[in-house]
Amino acid sequence: MTKRPFILGLTGSIGMGKSTTAKLFADQGIPVWDADATVHQLYSGDTPAVRQIAAMIPAAVENNTVNRDTLKAAIAADQSILQKLEQIVQPLIAQSRADFVDQAAQNGDDIVIIDHPLLLESRSERYCDAVLVVSVDAAEQRRRVLERGTMDEKTLDIILAKQMPDAEKRKRADYIVETTTLDAARVQVQTIIDQIKDSFHA
């Protein structure tokens, strides 16, 4: 029987360094499943999600690709669409995640990362063996996001209001990575990998 790998859920609010931390795990040869990338794949091409969304909101699909801005506008106008959308997308995301873990097991991987920005908000931590929260102080978080030049302070505040507060995420974490510097984060990632591997032999 193939042994299931240890599933480490990776999350963190916007600007905390989650993607960078996920890459540090990948650099150590640990497979990473990316929730955002999975949704992006589901929303492009002749996929079941695209076909069902097109049937529900024809204007939201152009050239076999879901236009997220049109979709957001439709949800803002009719909140019931969000629930219907989740009924379409969530089972497909769950299947993708399960397939990823199965493949990792077949490959003999002993640890995998589930990279999910809304891991705790969506209660997806129940699929994980442990939760890692990526964090940095609020001032640095704000500086990083605004430095990207993709949103203003008001938009950032709206996003932060929708996300679980960092302090609450930290309380629910089994591991925390402080992304003050890249080198510090790299050391913490290696320590976590070593601790998890040590636990296999405990």
C-alpha cells in the first residue's frame, strides 16, 4: 500500500510572503499544490467549470476563459451567484488537491505543501496534518503590497477586512514562518522540514 505523504497547509494574508515561502519548499524538492493556480486552470479552456459558468453567466466567459472582473461584478449584483459558483468550483478544486496528493504518494514524496490563501477561512485545514502560517508585521505587510503598485490603500483595507486577522491565523498555526528576510525564511523552512521528518521516526 502506498503511504500518504504528510500534508502541510501553507497560508498567510496578502503581502506576507506566502508565495516566496512556497517556493522555498519547492526549492527543497517538496511538491507544492497551488490553490490560486488551480482556479486559474479551471477558469481557462474547455473545462467543466468554464462551461457551467458560461451557462450561468454568459457575459463572464470570453474565448473559453472566465473574466474574473465580470464575474466579480455579477456576484456584487447578486450574492446568490457566489454560492452557485462555489458549488461548481469547490468539488473541482478538491479533486485536483486529492489527485495531487495521490500522485505525490505514488512518487514516494514524504511531505507535500497545500498552498491556499484562504486555507483557514474555507476550513480546508481539515485536509491537512499541520498548518503553517506565513507572517510579518502589519507595517511591512502594507509597505510590500502598496509597493507593487497594483492597488491603493482603500482596496487593500477591503481585502484585509475579508481575510482572517493575522493574529487569529497565528493562533491556529502549528508552524509560523516570519518573512523578515529571505535568508531568515529559508532557515525557518529548513527547520520545519527537519522537524516534520524527525516526527516520522519519533
